[in-house]
Amino acid sequence: MAIGAALLAGPATGLAQQTQQPDPGGVTVQLNDDTAYELGLVNKYVHGDSNVALAQCPGGEGLKAPASTTFSSPVLSIGKYDYGPLIGVPANVSAEVELKKDTAPGNYPLTVNCNGKTYTATFSVPARQVSAVPSGSAHAGDGSMAS
């Protein structure tokens, strides 16, 4: 949930490069956004945290993206959409995303369909960190390393 809260609290530091030239209407797409207190989140999947697809898609009512705007990716499950502007983030549509089971580390596309055109950014999925300490290994402060 840190990213979701950070999206509302932190200023954006810019959008990642897209694989397609931006539309003159200002269409952008990215995964996650940097915050004032955590950098390096743009276009990187964060294991164990909330991840959000973001896009700026003009043509909706007021500041909102058109309700026809959709995200897709071969390795992400796309969830709850929000078709409104975000505070401090240059986006007017967002969606919760989760990595599909057994996705290997690597680079993958995130696409937004905006007003009948597609725009794509590439994001990275890092290797998962070891989540369990092997049995029998030394633990800091347990005295196992004392002589």
C-alpha cells in the first residue's frame, strides 16, 4: 500500500521513456511512480508492495481519462481502475496490478489503449529476494558467531 499512499503524497519526477513516440495530445504510460522519499520505482515491479499502472490519456470528461481507457500486459493482472487525476502524479487513469504467478525476472511491456491508439512502456521485474533464512544459518545477535 506504500506506493498507493505515496502516489497521493509525493511529487512526480518525470515519466519513463516510451517505446512509441508520445502523441501530441500528451499520452503517457508507466508502472509505478517515484516519490519524494523513494526513487527508482518508475517502471519497476516491486515485489511485496502495491503496484500501479499509470497513464495520462486526454479526451475524457473534465480532467478524467475516457472510461474506454484500458491497460494490458502479458505478465500483469489488471485490477481496479480509477479514471481521475492523481495528486502529484502526471496521470488521469490508474489501475492496481499484480504479477502473474511464475513470471520470470526480465523486461515486459505495459500498454495503454487511449482513444483507440496504443502506447507502450517497458518495465522490469527483478528477481525475488530470499524471503526465508535457511535453517541452521547464523542470525545476527543470537550468539552463534561468538567464540
